[in-house]
Amino acid sequence: MQFNDANGHVVRVQDRAMLFHVPTTALFELDELGTALIDMASAQREEGTTLAALQRRFGNDAVQALIGRLTQLGVLQSDAGPLRAVNPRPARVESYPLSTLVLNVNTGCNLGCTYCYKEDLAVPSRGEKMSFDTAARGIELLLTQAAERSQVGIVFFGGEPLTNTPLIRQVVEHAEERARVVGKRIDFSLTTNATLLTPQLIEYFDAHRFGISVSIDGPKAVHDRHRRTVGGRGTYEVVSRKVRLLLERYRSRPVGARVTLTAGTTEVEAIHEHLRSELGFHEVGYAPVTAAPGALTALSDEELAEVYRGFERLGVQYRSAALAGRNTGFANLHQLMTDLHEGRRKSLPCGAGVGLLALDRKGGLNLCHRFTGSQLPTFGDLEHGIDGARLGEFLARASDRQGTDCATCRIRNLCAGGCYHESWVRYGDPHHRTYHYCDLLRRWVDFGIGVYAEIIARNPGFFSTHIEPRRAIA
């Protein structure tokens, strides 16, 4: 009998042992027998601990029953052969019930952030704007593909989407009317650098319940390192002023901040304190830049490790607050808590290509907003519709773990291989697994399991108050 660590992983939380069942992402608290049995099967037993000793201590029936259950789960194997990882078959996606369409309303942006990944980015005067006809046809595609859904979403993206607010207003009016006709609810969202916000725009977005995320990197010294105007001037002063205006007036939904962590930027605790406590964002999410090894903006391996240590320190604060019924707004850990609480299992890294596509100004259907303007071929267009054959082949390959380290990784159903675009930039292949931070991500999930286990045991109401309503406002 041996412990199959391709299907099970034990996380110690103080004096408790939590079994993470990899195939289902379910968590089980092990009792004394379960802990002793798994320790024995994984050769971590104390001297003298044998199956016969466990049977004498706990009773043969109890031991055999637990062996049967753990064997059925694939956590124990009765033979000494190779470990058999339980994995789903590669996804065969034959229909594309879209829930979200991203509209790339302008390739132009009024900032010149040094780390921007957009391959088609231009200054506002040279930006290529989407036409209303293209956007309207995209909305029809979304409504057709989402025939069985009661709610759909439209995301405005750029460049800077607020450089094309006339189109946004046209789209909102048209989409709301079309949604009424077909009997669907429609949700709007956008990510903005905030520099072009006005009281009138804030009032408009509030009236239409936009989900708003602001790109801001922290206090002035941090933010101005990379988020500058096309002329090279820092933008913190104008952004922070507009953010305060937004947060004072916006009432319909919580507003989040999106932070990009680049070379030399590892002070996540100070950034969080400023954005959450001083400016007042509801949530703050962090995106470490690792996609371009050797690039001036990419975090080094040492810096990335320091970022994750900072995440864990923020996580300790999150746990303490959660036990007291409060939410610190640390979005990265909040998302992991959501995944664990809902038992999410992923065969694909994200919804790109299944529930979400991005429309460019030419009518091309891109895998997601990050790929508009890139050299990755599109997956159909407005004239011919979704290219199901190409997209299905792409998704099948993405979900096929055979021959990859993901096949036996303990977090394979939470990570599912990593971001397509990150792999595209770093390796030139959207299907390449993001191996460069696997160890850190496994450690992060172990940390999250420990946090989850403490909160669910000591204050389970935190999840009904702060996690379960999150889906409704996401």
C-alpha cells in the first residue's frame, strides 16, 4: 500500500491535518486514524507503526473501511506500481455558449506605461477605434451564442477605453435595448487608468452599474516608475485625484484596483496599505510580471519569491481579519478562498475561448483581450462566426496534460497550466505550461489551504458574508 501524492496532498494546520483531494479539489480534515494511515502509507510513520499496529489500535473494521474509501478516491494504491493520476479526458468543446464579449474600443492610450503588453498599442491620435457597426454585430453574436444564458457581460477595453466614450455610450444604449428584447440581463465593466474620469462619466457609469477596475501601482514613488504619460511624466497625482473622486461618488458596485508588479517592485504590503486604507479601494489584486525573462520590467526569480513572501504576510493579515469577520480586500487570496470554498475544478486555465472572446476593430474574434493585435491567429470573425474547428482544437490541446508536469501536479485543477498570454510572451507558445513559477504557486495554494481551514473552523460565517456574495458583484 502506498500514498498516491498525484491524487492527494496533506497540509498541516497547527495540530490538524487537511487532505486536499487533487482530482476534485475537495478538502477533508483527517482524524487520528486517517493521519496515521496516510503517514504510514507515505513512509512517514513512527517506528513500530504498521498496518497491524493500526488495526490493534483503531480496530480492523475502521482501518479497512478507511483504506477502502481512500483507495476509491485514488489517494491510496494497493500495489507498488507507478502512481496513477486521475485526470479528465482532454476537453472536446463543440459549442461556445459565450457569456462575455470584450470590445477593444480603441488601440490608442493616453499613457505610455513601460510594461504594457499590448502589441497594437498607439498614442490616442493614432489609435484605431472600433466602429459602432462592428460593436453592434458583436453584440448580436454574443446574444446568439448565449441563447441559453439569462445574463451576459460586455467588457470595454483598450488601449484606454475612455478615449472612445462616445462608442461606449452608444453600445450601452443599444445593448440594453437588445437585452430587453431577448429577455436577458446585461452587465458592463471596464478597466481604466482613471485619468479621463469626470463627474459626468462617474454618474453615467453609476447609473448603468458598471464594474470598474482601476490600473494603479501604489504610492507615488511606485506608481510613477512605469505609469507615465507618453511624454514621460508621472501620472500618480492625476490618477489619485480621480480615484478619490470616483470612490466618493460611486455607489452601485465596489471598485477594485489592479496592480502590476515589475522589476524592483516587491513592497506589496506598503502598496496594499496605501490603496486599500488610504485611497479606499474595496479590493486590490496583484499581477506579477514574469512573462519576459531578461526584460527590464520582469521580476527576477528572487524578486518573485519576495513578492510571494509578501503575499503570505498579507495573507496572515487577511486570516486575522476574517476570523474577526472583516475582509482586508486582498483579491489574490480572496480568489483562492473562493475557489476552495466552491470546490472549483479547472480543465482549462480560464474561460478564454469558451465563455469569453475578444472582438477587435476589424471584427476578428480573439482568444481574450490580451491577444487583440497580436500575431496569434484569430478564431473566426463577425462575417463567418466562431471558427469552432480551430478553437476546439486549441482548447483540446490546452486541456491535454499527457506528457506535461501538470499531469501529476497537486494543484493541476486549480491552475490548469497557467495563462495563455503569459506563455505566448515568454515561450512563443500559448500552450506551454508556466513552469517558471510552479513551485511558488504550489506553496501559495498550501498556504491558502491553511488559511481556509482555520477560517472555516473558527468563523464559517465569513464565507457567507464575504465570499458567496462576491459572485453577484464580480
